[in-house]
Amino acid sequence: MQFLEFARICERLEGISGRLDMIEEVAGVLPRLGDDELPVFVRFIMGRVFPDWSTKKLGVGPNLLYDAVAYVIGRKRETVREAINATGDAGLAVEDLLARKEQTSFFIQELDLVDVYRELGRMAAAGGQRSQKEKLRVAQGLFGNARPLEGRYLTRLMLEELRIGMGEGNVRDAVARAFALDVRLVEHAHQAMNDLGEVALLARRDPDALSRVTIEPFRPVKMMLAQAGTIAGQVADHGEVAVEYKYDGSRFQFHKVGGVCRIYSRRLEEVTESLPDIARQLMEATDRDVILDGEAVAVRDGRPMPFQFVIRRFRRKHEVDAMMEKIELVPRVFDILYIDGESLLDRSLAERRTILEGALRAHVAEQFRVSDTAAAEAIYADALARGHEGVMVKVPASPYTPGVRGRQWVKVKPGVETLDLAVVGAEWGEGRRAKMFGSFLLAVQDQGRLLPVGKVATGITDETLADLYALFKDSVIAHSGKEVTLEPAVVFEVGYSEIQTSPNYASGYALRFPRFVRVREDKSVDEVETLDSLAGRYGGQKNGQGSI
Ligand code: AMP
């Protein structure tokens, strides 16, 4: 497939508003793609380049992109920046710039979908000191051969935000429809393989094999997630529940085969090098081949330390030893996904727990099986007294569902009602904050789109504002007056007093009294609050029940 055709399909999808029509459109394309094209198309259409399990990163910021486009149109970086500022949409601006580029007699090579993928792979592979130059060279090559419409989607792919509304759910349904398969089968394979691209290929080549695919060590699995809820609600719905402490640390997934292990963060980045102490403790605790799920916590004098200490370690690549002396991390393992060649995803939590206890000599997180609310409340009180964040109330009969935020795991913690939201813009501050951003535009996700829901300026100290400026200054895509558009890459946890409906924001909702709580460095933008879940919270709120 030519990249131009891919771009035309994206353009058509942008014009379709109904979910089913979009699925139909994509389902119509999939069967006619070649074997090498199918996985690439499936990832690209979701705005992703590499499989979700892959730790590869493009590493392209807006500046590199501006430089590449500037080079191709023979203008200065500022011209590109200004054009993007004027439209507020990098994709459309690049399209327009390429359209106005003087006709040259240079030979333009047709861009092919798979070639674009290969080139982006080269960009991701470029490392070391010369990496930016190499990335720039590849980007220049791609834009140099791009027609205007291709430029629009190339830009958005590089910024990893396609904005056409094909999220994972829609693409999964399109794969099922294209190859006449049960959606549950596609979902099963997706959970195990963690890449819809390969699932699509298998769906066409050998659909029977979809039910047999299984998780493998060293290919990280999406983490199972929790919903906010109450102890009484879980006990009423399920009778017996498994209560665990909710540790305030950072999630990790530990893979081990023989004498080799790797550790992945919640965002499925490889963090083995940053966590030698976790690796050592777990290697010493088991002789089996395993995939474990747990939380890394910082401990000082037996008491848990705040989450910020842990996240610092996850980011640390150099001087790990010196840092380790300051902050010791210990693993609390609460689940097992794989043992000695066998996937445990379909086993119940109760069974997995027994296997976990048999496989690991130490570091298994405590779990209490109780059937009445009072007993669970007592554990909750004890958890808080011990300095934990709260408790997790889990359903003993539940399988492990990767990537699913369901009611099988419910988190209960006191106080603040918070949302995790993507930061998509900012506004310059005033007075002593004039050289920094003073407020931030936040968005929820809806099928691959990010829809604003409000701004936050409260709760941020001057020191944090300075840190945030450093974090965002190279991610500015466009300026308009005092406002800037940011490449969406950072997640804020934000408190609020109430969710209201509002015509002012594209999500249709606004937050009353939003208050900054912290940067969720462990979360990626595709993990932020969904529009559906926000609507659910809105519906469930009685007279401003949230709290600040
Ligand atoms: P949240 O990040 O607020 O959605 O809460 C869910 C997170 O709590 C998980 O992703 C884990 O990182 C963390 N967590 C702490 N203790 C546990 C536990 N016992 N079981 C599952 N998750 C836990």
C-alpha cells in the first residue's frame, strides 16, 4: 500500500463520526493488505508505530520535526513554527506548507507504507551522540518525498497523535469483522500478544491459532488496572473478597527465565538497569521461570516512603549505586501471570495466589480473604495506620485481564477524588510567573482522541511550576497569544470538587475547582481517564459529591 492511500483512508475516517461506520471502513481495508503491510497498517491507524510490548521509542520532539520540514521547504524553522502557531494543528500546517512549496523538478519517490515504517524504525534505533542528526536525516527524507496530505499524517504519526478516533477498541472490532471472527477471540489474543498488528496477521493466516496464543517471557503484558469503589459495594456484589494493602510505589512486571531477568514499568518500558535491587531480591526468591506483577516500594525504618522516592529510582539510569544507598526499594508481589511455560491469565486470582505462594520464597504481598464489610474495613484502617495508600479489594474468582480497568480490582483510598488527565496545552503565567507556564489544559481520552475538560492552575508551588516548565518547554507544538499547544506526553493527577456539563470544552464537561496533585510519571497518555468513565462519574455524583 502506498502511504498516500493510507493518508486518504485517514482523511476519510476523520470525516466519519459514527463508530460503526469507522469500523466498517477499516474492516474493508484489512483483507486486501499484504502480510508485511497488515500489522503496520493496524498500528498506524491507531497512531502507534511499534507494537505495544516493544520498548522502542521514536524520540522525535516538535523541534526536530520543524527542522525537518523547514529543510524540505527551504525555509527557516521559525516559518514552520509560525505556520503551526497560526493553525494550532501541526498536521494541517505541515500539509499546507508542503502544498505551497515551490514546485521543484526533483524526483519524488513514492512513499510506501512499509518503507515509512522501516524509516521510523531507523529513527527509533538511532542512539548515542549523533542520534538527533540521524533522526533529522530520516525525517528530512520522509518529508522530502511526502505529498501534502501525506505530510499531515506523517507529522501526526511522528508526534504519536493521529486524531482520527481509531482507538484500540475500534481496531479490535474491525479485525474481528474483517476476518469474520468472534471479537472475544481477537481480544483474548490481543491480551496475550499485546500487539493488535500481529493479532490481525494471525487472524487472517491461522484464526484457530488465536485461541492458543499465550504470553511469553520478555514480552511485557499490559497491567491489569483497578477502578475506584467501596468495600461495602465489593462485599455486597461478591461475598468473599481478597483484600490487599494498596502500596504507594510504582508498578513493575518481573520476567525471569533461568538466570536471566528483565523488569518493565507500568508503561512497559524496560527498567531492569535502574532496579538492580528489585532484580536481585526476586532472583534470590525463586527458582522457577515466572512473570510476576507487583509494586516496588521505598522503605525506610520499616515504613513506606512516598511514591516520589520510588519514581526517582525508575528514571535513574546512571549512578544507580549511589542512589540505591539513599533509597532502597523492595518488591511487593501480588500476582503471577506465568510459570514454567504456562500462562496463568485464565486461572482465578485464588489459584494464582496459591501458585504465587508456592513459587516465591519471599516478597509476596499480604492478602486477607474476608466475607464481611467490618473485617475488610478493619484491614483498611490498619493499612492507613501502617502508612499505605489504602486497600485493593479483589474478586477471588477473577482471571487476570491485561489492560482492563474493571471492577474485579477495586481501589479504596481516603479523601481526594482525583482524575488522571493528559496535559495538552498551557498558558503563560503572569507577574513573577511570566517566564513559565501558569496553567495547564487537561484532556480526557475518547477512542484515540484527546478532548479538553478544563484547566488547572491551583495547587502548584513556584518550585513545581519551574520544574513543569523544564518538562514542557521542548514539547510546544504551537503558540497562540498566551496559549500554547503541547505534544501530549505528560499525565497530571488532578483533584476536583465536581464534574459539570459544559459547552466550553470539547469533552462536553468541565471540572469545578481543579487542583494539581502530582505528575503521574508512571502513566502514559493512553491511560488517562476516558470520556465514558468521566460521564459515569458525572452520572454517579450526587450534588457535588467529589471532594477537593
Ligand atoms: P491507581 O494508580 O490509583 O489507578 O491505582 C492502581 C495502582 O495501585 C496499581 O497500578 C498498582 O501500581 C498500585 N497497587 C498498589 N498495591 C497494589 C495491590 N496490592 N494490587 C494491585 N495494585 C496495587
